[in-house]
Amino acid sequence: MLENNDLEVLETLVEWMLEKKKVWLATVTKTWGSSPRPIGSTFCCNEDGKTMGSLSGGCVEEDLVDKIIGKQVADIEPEVILYGKSKEESDRFGLPCGGQLEVVIEPQFNERNLKAFLHTRDQLKKRLCVLKTTDLKSGEVKTEIKNRFSELELLEENQKVLKHTLGPRFQLFLIGAGQVSQYLAQIAKMLDYHVLVCDPREDMIEQFKVEGVQLISGMPDDAINRYVKDEMSAIVALTHDPRIDDMGLMQALKTSAFFIGAMGSKKTSEKRRERLMQLDLSKAEIDRLHAPVGLPIGSKTPSEIAISIIAQLSSIRNQSKSIENKERHSRRSEPI
């Protein structure tokens, strides 16, 4: 999912380039541990120290601007830097749970790439996906329209190249970092979901080893309120702990997420609905809950449960897409 502030970063970057300012674009290319911002998050600054966007929500941005203005990094060509090399550095930069952050900084000192950024900005406004390819040796940026979102890639074999797709993206918010979540996250990533995993149990977050997943250590209701902004999100509760799941579902059922589900037996699901009725939720809101979550394929193992859940998600997502296409075709067929 393209976040509003990512589009704001591109619009600000273009504005500064048109004003002939020296500007830098920074992109999160890899994270380790709990991460406040996902891979692909962008940030820009200009020679006057003005900024737009966010990389960490901590002190990383301030330090990066100081290094850029002080000509310590990316003074001539793009550069890759790592934050959080030690626990002390993670603490100093406000990176949670000993997290690390890899960032690519691209200097934009002339109009060579202006056309590419203008093209990207204009296509994103139309909610189209654009693949931005940067040669990290020369700094040259090329763009092309894509049919779908794809994972960010930082290639370092023959020449360093950053491939970053920008545009609308579905996201899957998982409550709980258990075994089912790990299988579900792996499959969802193959289907181009941005996956967020939230768990207040720090030991569970630390054991979660699926790469490219945004890990959030905290209560799910707070995290859902922060990260779930539109109908391109799906939320699934998987902890079996009502103290965690119910708090997340209470907030989830008030969002515009296209899918909300919870793992558990039919008996467990009925008890959950009874509890939710006591939490100031309407019957209409509770009726949005898919519980037990997943298609009835006789799943028993964690991997089978994950398959049943992603199959249900795909079915509902594709039905919505089919309805949207029919409505679009109907509108085009109407006489003017």
C-alpha cells in the first residue's frame, strides 16, 4: 500500500528539484528486528535542511540530515548506510528491540532525473504502480509502469541497482507472531502483500524470522489504529489469547479493512462474539468478523491453516475486484 506520506515525499522532491535545490532521496531497503517503518519507506531533504517523510520515527532522520549537510554521506553519488550496528547505536537512534535499518541515499543535484520523478508522481496520482530503477553507481533513475506491486530489490552482483515499486499495495496485519503467522506471512509475501506482525510478547517478536516483514512490538489495538488506514488492509487474529486478540479485534472491526478474521474453533468463536458484544461494538460490526477464519479444507497443521486463510483472503479480494470491474464497465457503457 502506498502511504500518503510517500506520495508527499515525491511531490516535495519534485517541487524542490524544480526550484533548482540540491536534494536527497532516502529509502529503507532492509530492516532487522522490530521496525517502526516498512521496507520501501521514503524520506527526502534539501540543502536548506528541510525534510519530508520518515524512515524510523526516531532520531535516524535528524542524524542523516546532519551527515548529508556535512558532506559525510552521498555527497557525489548514491550510498548505502546501516543504522543500529550495535545495541548502543540502536538505543541512540530510537530503533526498537535492537533493530537495524539499511538506507539508500540518492543525491539529485541536476535535472537529469526530473522527468523520471515527474512521471512517477503523475502515475501514482492515478493509483498506478511504477517501477523506479536506480543505478547506484551513476545515480541515473529510470521508470516504467507495472501491472502490480513487487518487492523492493537491492542488486549488488555486476552493478549496484535499486529496484523499488511504488503504488497501491494490499497489506496483511497479523495479530500474534506464532507458527501460523510465520507460514501465513511467507505465503502472503509471495502474493505481494505488505505483511505486518504485531505481538506485545517481545520474545515472540524476537523469534520471528521471516524476512521482509514489518515487526511491531506492542498492543494490537494501538498498532491497528496507526497502520490500518483503508480498505486495502486485511487483519487476522492468531494468538488464541483473548487478552491480545480481543483488543485488536475491537479496533479492527471499526476500521474499513476489507477482511477481518480470527483463528479458533466454532465454540471459541461464539464465545469471542459474546465478549465483543460487551465491548461497545454493534451487531453489524461483529458480523464482519470471519471466525473461524479460513476456508473449510479440513486443515489441521499450521501450514494448512495458513493456506486456508490465504485462500479465503484471495477469494474475497478477487470477488471485490470482479465487482469493481463490472461497475467500471457498466459506467463506461452508460450513454452520455
